[in-house]
Amino acid sequence: MTTPTRVGVIGGGRMGAGIAHAFLLAGSHVTVIERNEAAATVAHERVESLLARSSQRAAHASHPTHESAAHVPVDGSGTTTAVATGGLVVGVDIHTLREVQLVIEAVPESRALKAVALARVNDVVDRAAVIATNTSSISIDDLAAAIDNPQRFLGLHFFNPVPSSALVEIVRGAHTGPEVIERAQAWVEALGKTSITVSNAPGFASSRLGVALALEAMRMLEEGVATAADIDTALERGYRHPVGPLRTTDIVGLDVRLDIAVELQRAFGDRFAPPEILRRLVAEGNLGRKTGRGFYEWSTE
């Protein structure tokens, strides 16, 4: 099975742009909707930048300069992918999504923002279209309240950065139709990624595990057990994690991790209480790689 012919993405930030890029590479026509013209311009530039990098990597893989270059992955799947040259529309008019087969909401991790975005989508798209949210922690069933037919609604949790991440977490709501899950699994495979399917639960599987590890690493840093680099190295070299939990938090965004921790604390209690160091860094605006500083300094990388 291929990806849908026409895909809509609500929100052109880092995640939305990455999702748009993935579907463009797979051959879909993608429309990204942003809140205003200025944001749409930035989103367009963001997606085009991702496509340009993929094109450069594809050219490099086609003409390797040394033996290892032939194994450079383009789309996170370990295989070279042809780069989309068209099919991208970025704008502000949500009514341009009337004919899409799939819409993925990728606005910031706020219950209120997502509910508004999903309600707007629900009012516009064809009743046969699948509607998905990219939430990493918010209840699918809570968000389904904005959808008049929750059988067509599910979670498609992509990971940051989308181009190099090989996983998509498919989240089944209480009313999600089994045929919708099957289609989503096939779409993820067509993207060259691996899917896992989980039931709707706070933090699902990936965020709950990842945040639990990251919060404990932050507590260890607060307690002076070791430096951030040494804590990460312990997981990278001792347990073969490709990236340690604190560096991963910088890549994901400290603000995103804080929002997820708050959701999980609400569900499970103080074992997921955000450490003071996380709250302080977010309050200071040190959100990780996207701002140049988090648990690490990124401005020179």
C-alpha cells in the first residue's frame, strides 16, 4: 500500500515540517496549514530545507566518494529515496483540505490548541478522511471529543527529528476503527518507518518510558551524581542507547518534555513530577537545541 494521494498537516513547526517532508518523499501531495502568512512562509522554508538536504544525501549516496557513503540513509529507513520536487502547498486557508484523505494535527502539545485545531479540521474535511493527532502524551479519547465520527480518529506519534527517526507510534482510541489502524500501519510502512500500535494510555508507550528515564537523569544531575555528559555516556556505552536521555531531551525540546511530564504527573502522581532543573531551564528559555542551550550548549554545533 502507498501513502494517501493527498495529505494535510496542521502546523508547520519542526514536527509538522518533518511529517510533511516524510509524506512528500513517499509521493503524497501535502498541504500544510499555518496560523498566519508569516508562519506559513517560515514553514515553507523549513520543509524546503528538509527536501534540499534529502536531495543532497540522495546525490551523495548515488555517487559515493568512499565505501561507506553508499549506506547513507535518506529517509530514516536505511534506503535511498527519490526526493519530491513538487506537491507541496503551504497556506492559511483550512478549506484547502477538503479533498485530503488524511489530516495530521501537529500543533504544540497543548490540549486546548489541539482541540481547536481538530474541531476546525472536522468541520472541513470529507467524512471519509482519516484524522490523526501527533500528540505525544494527551489522551486520544479526550481529543476525540472534537471529532463527530471518532472511528476515523487516531494518534500518529512521529518522533523528532522525523527524517532520521525510524519509528511511528500508532495510538488506538476507544472508538478507533480497526480498518483505520490497518491503513495507518500500511502508511507508516510506505514511509519506510516502523510502527508500534498501542492502546490509549497516559504517555502511551514511548513517551512514558522515555520521560521516566529522562526525569531520573535530571534528578541525578541535580544531586551531583555525575555530569550530563557522563550520565548520557553511561546509557550510550553501557546500555547501547544511541543517544543519552539528557541529550535526547535537548533534541526533543525541554518545553515538550515538561508538558509531557505534567500530563504524566496528573495521571500517575509524583513519580513523574518534573524536577526543578527542568522547570528552571524552561522558565529561562533554555529549551535545548532549538534555542542553542539546554542541558548542553548547542550554539557551536
